[in-house]
Amino acid sequence: MSESTTMKRTIVENAEAKKGLNTQDLILIAVLLAAGAVLKLTVASFLSFAGMKPNFVIAMYCLAIILTRPKLPQAIVIGLIAGIMCQIPMLNATPLVNIPSEVLGALACGLLINIPLKISGKADINPFVTTFLSTVVSGYTFAIIVGLMNGLALPVIFVTYAIMVFGTATFNAILVQILTPLLRKVLKK
């Protein structure tokens, strides 16, 4: 059997196995989103460097999607909730911009989570890759909206925000890659 056939079968089986979110999934999502907000308000300021700081809200909704594997519309709702939650004044200085950026980030996460990515058939790097790319989608969506509102050209936006977006994406990806297997063990118990 070819590798692409195996990958397609795995994606279909994962999608069919998941019928929707159960109560435990909803509680986990709520706790992770709340933790992301608290961490963004507290720890993120201490970890800021060169004008950038980790975005724990993105990391936590990616972690929630990775752990619960919701259907795509449910992943979008998780992003919408995260975006609305970011409207709390202390979490965001740019009203309404987080809503589309978090929705698109969660959409990317929901699309990517079912793609099997293993190194040597053992180490699952999907949480790292999925979180990195989802953060890049969210970050650049945010940057494009803010940049265009300030009259910047797209090439300027991409270059200006590159360090911030890719730095945040790297931090988020490492954090989620570390937390995913730990939380999976806890949730199995």
C-alpha cells in the first residue's frame, strides 16, 4: 500500500471516528482558553523580547484542537471564541482584529491536525507543525489587517512583521509540542 493511500485512509478514519465534542472536550477547551488568557495577561509580559511576546491564546486553542480533534466547523467556533475573548481590553489593543485572525488560525489548525506527521514512524511532530503554521496564519492575518489599516503595502507588512510572527510561531509550536504528550497521558487517566 502506498504512503499517500495510507495517509488518506488515516485521515478518513480519524474524521469518521470523531462524531463531535463531548462534555470532557468542552471543559478542556474552556480551561485551555482561560489558561491562555491568564498566561497572556501575566507571563507573556515577562517573556517579551524585542517587542514580541508569546501569544498563549493561540497556543492554547491549538492545543485544545489538537487534543480534542473537533470537526472543522467546531474548530472555527473555538477560534471565534478565542477571538471574542481577546476583545477584553487588557488582552488586545486593536479591537475586532483578533476575531478574523483567530478564526483563520483555528481553521488552519483544524485542517492540519488530521495529517499524520511522524519522524521515523515514532515521534509525532504534527502538534509542532500544526501550531507553527496556525500561528503564522493567525499572525499574518492580524498583521495584514493592522498594516493595511495603517496604509502599509503588503511587502512591507510581510517583512516588518516577519520576526514577530515567526518568533511567536516558534515559541507556540515548541510549547504545544511539549504539552501535547503530557496532557494526552493525563487525559487517558
